[in-house]
Amino acid sequence: MTKTFDLLVLGAGSAGIAAANKCAVAGWSVGIVDELPYGGTCALRGCDPKKMLRRGAEIIDAADLMTGKGINKGSLSINWSELMAHKRAFTSAMPGRVEAGLKRNGVELFHAPAGFVNESTVEIEGRGAVTARHFLIATGATPRPLSFAGAEYVIDSTAFLELEALPPRLLFLGGGFVSFEFAHIAARAGAEVTILHHSERMLKQFDPDLVAMLVKRTRRIGIKIVTNVEPVSLEKDASGLTLVAKGVGGNQQFSADAVVHGAGRVPAISDLNLHSAGIKSSDAGIVIHPHLQSVSNRAVYAAGDVAATPGQPLTPVAVFEAKVAASNMLKGTTNAPDHTGVPSAVFTVPELVRVGLLEEEAMAQGLDFSVRFTDTSGWYSNLRVGEIEAAAKVLIDNPTGKILGAHLFGPEYGELINFFGLAMRLGLKANDLKKMVAAYPSVGSDLGSLV
């Protein structure tokens, strides 16, 4: 007999889990399916384990910055295998915790590949056909396919996060989040690191002036950055890997012990047989209405990286989109998620963060705004830790005094950016932020002086 649910969720990451639990608690019969361990990219293969490895890099960097200022670094170093064990203390327990929570709420779990066979039915490998009144697709994203010869020798971010030993020479393809974050960790752990990028400008989602500061800081710790190159081929022999890349002046060769994919991700929809269910999709993901319902199959909703929404490909965005989708399914409403004031961060050491509009975006919209740029490298909060590269750029709407965007580069600015995000969501003005009385001395106490 075919199994039937009120809701079947495809993808057991943060978004899928949030929607499954919400609908199950409301009394719906809910199933969830994923062929990978439950927990998703962020908890198991991305944000969280990466941040645990970053802790080692933070300590090394802090000691470097304070050398000659009272700290003798001595033989301080990262033990990679022990750092990995520290990371696994978190990731190993996560799938069991997630599954236990789902089961407590009455969600039925499936561990297998799945794909649509018609508009209301999914085939789950080994379990047969499952039908549902509603579906939420929350399968996330996967590394962008690479087409050059020898691409099969490239490892992805998941494999990097499971390396038992750190390769002495690492080559990262692409100048995005993954490459910069992992490069900063690996370099502090003693690896020789190179980042290759296809154009001159890297991290295009972030303010170019602050990206330039990050690039300078990155090179300062010994990471080599090469721009305007495209991989042509990758060969493997007894001595390691050799990548040939085409640049402005011709081909260049790069030697490495591991080449890591950091060249972007695409929606993970290729194995879902969307066409069988009449689900329209594009390169950006499943095509949906603003309220997250498929434009071509009313039973289907999508959230997170797999959906073609204006939201950023971030875990918090995926979670609140999934909760909105679940609410719309439960209540029959058509509410759209509010993407205002969602911060984004590159967790290098120090971090680069943003929320709201870039300067170029505000100009393109014809807005009347002011830019407050501040070099904060000499401020007490950075002087205290020895940091020499730090700055902030805040965009303020002249007619209203509200925050249009904030861009920060410096230690602990991943926390400071949240104040700007909250201000944007609540419609606070720059003068409102100046009124905050903060604990002093703290990084948060710098807020009023940045606007």
C-alpha cells in the first residue's frame, strides 16, 4: 500500500527539519527523506564544523598579532588531527540529535535517495511510492560541476572537512567564501596555500574596498592569490597534483598535494526528477511565487538554497523561509518571507561582514545617501588585540536617516553586524544606534561611532 502524508519534506537540513517539526507539532502527518546523514550542510559539512576549525586559526593569529606585545609565541602550533577530533565532537552527535527530535514530534524518517514520479508521488529507494498533499523541497545546494580535464581529482569542502592529515600544499579554486575561509585555517595550520580566481574581483557580494583589505591581510599571512586565471587541466602523479591554468600571459602551472573546490554551488535538484511532477526550475533553482509555492505545481513549496528566491544562500535564511512555507501550507496563506536586514559573513581571521545594500547597489537605485567610512585599525578595540587591518563602511539614507547597508572588516565584527541587521529590520535610524549605551570596553561600544 502506498504511504500517504500531509507533508513530505525532501532534504533533512536546517530548513527541512524546521518545516517538518512545525507541521508535525501542528498535528499533520509528516515524513522527511534524505540519503545523507540528517543535519544538513551547515551542521555537518559547512558552517559549524568550519567555525570549530577556525578556532585553531584564531589562536595562532592572536598569538602572531601579540608577538612583541607581551606574548612569546614559542612553539605554538595546530595539531590537525586533534583539531579534527574536536570538530567531530560536535558533528558526530548531530544526526542522532536531529533524528531524535523529529521522532519525538512524530515525523517519519526515510534514509534513501528520492525523486518524483508524478505531481503527487515520490519514489523512495527501497521503500516504494509515497504520496502527500504537500511537498517541501529543501535539498540545499551542491558544488558547481567542473568541466576541465582531471576535475575528478578535485576534492570538495565536505572532503576537506574530513581530512585526517593536512596536505602540505593546498590549491583552492575560486575566490569565494569556501576558499578564503578554508585558506585562512590551513595557512595558520602550516600549509602552503594558493587561491586561484577567474577574474580580478573576488567576493563580489562584499564591499570592494573591504575585500581589498581582506586580500592584503590574506597575503600578509603567506597565502598566494592569483587572479584572472581559468583551470585547463589537472594531472596526478607520484609527486602530487599539477594544475594548468590559462591566464592573461598564457598558461601557468601550479603544484599541490590537494586541490579544493571553492568555485561556487548550485541548487541540488538534478536527481529529483522535477519534470515528472511538472515542477518548473531554472539555474537559480525551483521557480516559486513570493510565498514560496511552486509556480507550476500547487502541492510543492521550496525553501533555502534550492529555491529561486531573493534571499541569500544562508542557513538562517533557509530556516525562516521554511517556517514561512510551513505556515502558508498549514493556514492556506500566501505570506512572503521578509529578507530585510539579513547579515552575511566570510569567517576569515578577521571576518568580513555585510548587511543591506552595497554602495554600488544604492547608486544603481538612485538613492540619496551618505557613506560613513571609518578606518578602525587604530581604535582601542583593535589596538587591544594587535589587529592592524580593520574598517567599517555604513550607508545612511539622507531623507530618513535609516541604515541602507553596513560593511565591516575586523575582529568580532561578525557580532557587531547583527546590530545593524536588527536596526534595518526594525526601521531604526542611525541616531537611534547612537543612543545605545553599551558595555565598555567592548566591540559593541564602537557602534555609535560608526554611524
